[in-house]
Amino acid sequence: MASQEIETLASALARLPGLGPRSARRAVLWLVKRRDNALDPLINALVAVRDRLVECETCSNVDTQNPCGICADPRRDQKSICVVEDVSDLWALDRAKLFTGRYHVLGGKLSAMDGVRPEDLNIAALLGRVADGGIDEIVLAMNATLEGQTTAHYIAERLEEFPIRITQLAHGLPVGGELDYLDEGTLAQALRARRPVD
Ligand SMILES: [Zn+2]
């Protein structure tokens, strides 16, 4: 029987995406056997993340600075904003290194089933950024799911009053595909072939 401490750690790890109770226990054992070269670095990394990560007030990216490194970078195209559902999508797109503008993270997608309404998402802040002026293009990079596309259409409608170009990722994206899981080539292709919202 494992100690209370090990049980506590295992059940905390078991809540991580992709880990179940069994693999969490295996991870705990693996870690305690490697105190110096795995457990301590993990503890230090967790503490650094807890102490230093903040949400960017402009785009809601997560970074160690606010505004985040992307928003603060003067070499970035200030005229285009790529709208994504989650921070993981922003990171996936930015790894593909094709989009040179800045981002806006919604914090989810519209969902009747989960009761997510427009006011639950970071949409008002996006409209505010566009209303402030200086924006030429909004790229809607929602996932190729029904809810993602519903969200994209809703935002496109809300942006109609502004004299800007509204595009969305080309759907060579697999249907039901989550950006986060796509390889960089596929993402880059979807971004390069982006098209006006219909
Ligand atoms: Zn930012």
C-alpha cells in the first residue's frame, strides 16, 4: 500500500489530460526513483510556472510577461489578428511560424450543449481591439468542428460593421480536427490558403 503522500501525488497527476490512475502511479514511481534528474527539475519547473506565468491583458495568451512576448514584439504585423479558441491553438499556430500578426484567444467556443454563450468568451475584448482601429484583417482560426465553425460565423457577423477583411483557415483541415493536433505543414497550408468568410 502506498503512503498518503504518494496517493495524493498520484491522484493529482491522474487528473492531467491523457493520464489515468494507472499511468499516474507509474509516473510517480518513475519520479521518486529519479529524484535528482527528474523530480527536482519538475518541481522547479512547476514552481517557476506558478510564480511567473500571467495572462496577457491584450490577447489572453499565457506568458511570463504582460503584454505577452507576441503582443510586445514591434516586428509583428500590428494590422492583423488571428483569433483562436485556446492558448494551445495559439502556440500550435505560432510554432508553424507562418502568421506574422498578433493573436486573440477566445477561451473556448460557443456551445449550446455546454451552455457556453457569447458573453462567456473573450469576444467583447476582440471587438474592442478592432474598434480601436489600425486593424486590416481578422483571421478566424477556429477548429474544424461544428462548434468551432458556429463560433467563427458568430464572430464574423459581429465584425461585419468594421471595414476589415475577415478570413478563415482553409479547410484542408480535417473535419472535426483540433488545431493543436495538426502537424505544422498542414497548419501552414491552412493558413496560407485562408479564404474570406462566406
Ligand atoms: Zn498578448
